[in-house]
Amino acid sequence: MEIYLPIAEMSVHWLILLGMGAAVGFLSGMLGVGGGFLLTPLLIFYGIPSEVAVATTASHLTASSMSGAIAQWRRKAVDFKMAGVMLAGGLVGSWLGVFLSGLLRAAGQSEIAVSAGYVILLGTVGGLMLNESVRTLLAARAGRSSAPRHQRQYAWVRSLPGKIRFRQSRLYISVIPPILLGVLVGFLSAILGVGGGFVIVPAMIYILRMPTNVVMGTSLVQIVFVTATTTILHAADNYTVDIVLAAILILGGALGAQFGVRMATRLRGEQLRLMLAVLVLAVGLRLLWGLVATPDDLYSLAIGGS
């Protein structure tokens, strides 16, 4: 039983894909993001079917997140109990996302659903990031501090039942919010091919009130297992994982990330966030244009038979 689509059938030159992986890896290393929300749209722009782009990017994120998770584990910056609770929700979300992805593919709506999802996600995230980065730059020029004010844990989080103690995070909270966050990340990973770090990390800090020193490691551990599960489910149920494409992207990403980390040391944090915000919005606008623009061919004829 084959679980991948051969690259040759899609007439994609491997050198271009290697460069694409390197470019995303460079941005990931420079800007500190997983890159899944950039890589999947780029693959779609290049002509890779959306369902293959989503599933294959999930496998790429598994490999790229694993090295970071190991490094954080060695620093003892991982709350494995919190990661396990979130993973329980993530597995449910992955299954739901893969199931829905299969239904959309069978209905012929996968391309539109993925593009529309990215337009909403990238537009929201990019707009928030652009607002924050511009505000920070303007405050720095005026000599004012733009540090966020301390935020208390939301009352509804404190009032939820099912509280347990997370010693590594020094928290005593309900398991319901972490599980729901896990479901969201798993669903996003399966539907859009993103790790969800740019969504889950702020939520862990501002909703769960986790210490920042354990947030990144805990998030990476959860993402590794969620994206690995998503990859397996897509391969087994939808047959949309291209292992050759994944290998090329992983190789390019590993090379590009090294140069991106070096470049990051030459730029200020607010400059990096502004660059990322502009890039995210540009990708979102390109996807939006693809949804609303009139196609070159209004209809096509195909000859087929049973």
C-alpha cells in the first residue's frame, strides 16, 4: 500500500523545493517561528495539492520541532505533565481534523477550505503582530516603555472544576483549558498543516499563566507528538503524505535555519516581529486574491469513465 504521492507525477523540480525549504528554514531560524503557516501556502502557490501540502508540512514540523524539544528537555524547561494533558486534547483534535479533511477532499472542497482558513488565520495573527510591532517601534522612538502590563489569570479559568497541580509550572488549575488548547492545536495541525506554536504559546502565557521559561519547551513537546500523529493519520486515512517531498523540505529547512539564527543576532526584536507581520499579511493577501480573482479558465472539460 503506497502512502505517498511521487514527486515526478507533479512535475516539481527538487532543487526549487529544496530552496523553498531553505527559505522557510531561514525565516524560522531568524524569526523564531515553526514556519508551517508559511510553508503550506508556498507549496500551494507552487502547485502542490492542498491536502498533500498540509499533510507533508505536518511531517516537516515533526522533524523540525524535535531538535528544539530535545534541547529544552536538556535544559529541564519542559512541564511533561502539562504537555501530556494538552497532548490528550491534541490527539482528539488531530483525529477530528483528519476526519474533516477527508470529508472536504471527498467533496472536492479541500482547496477552498484550506485557503479560506489560512486567510482568516494569517489575517488575524498578522494584524495583531503588525499592531504590536508598530506600537513598540513608535514607543521606542518616543522614549516610552511599551512593556505589557501584568495580566491576571482570568476568573473563568480559576473557577473551572477538575483542578490538578502542575509542579514544574507552579500552577494549580483545571485540566479543561489545557485540553481545549490541545484540541485547537491538533485541529489546526490536521486542517492547515501548522504546528500551532504561534497560537498556543501566547495562550499558555496569558490564559494559563505558565512561567515563560517552561512555555516553549512544553509547547514543542506537545507539537512533536501532535504533528507526528497527524502525519500518520493523513498517511493511513487520506494517503496524502509525500515522503520524498518531506525529506527535501526537511533538508532545506535544516540548512536555512542555521543562517537564519545568525541573521537574527543582527536585528532588533521589534524589527523581526514587524518583518514577520508583513510577511504573514502578504501571504494571507495572496491567498485571498486566489479566492476572489476570476480564474483564467472559467470551466474545463475532462474525459473520464468508470
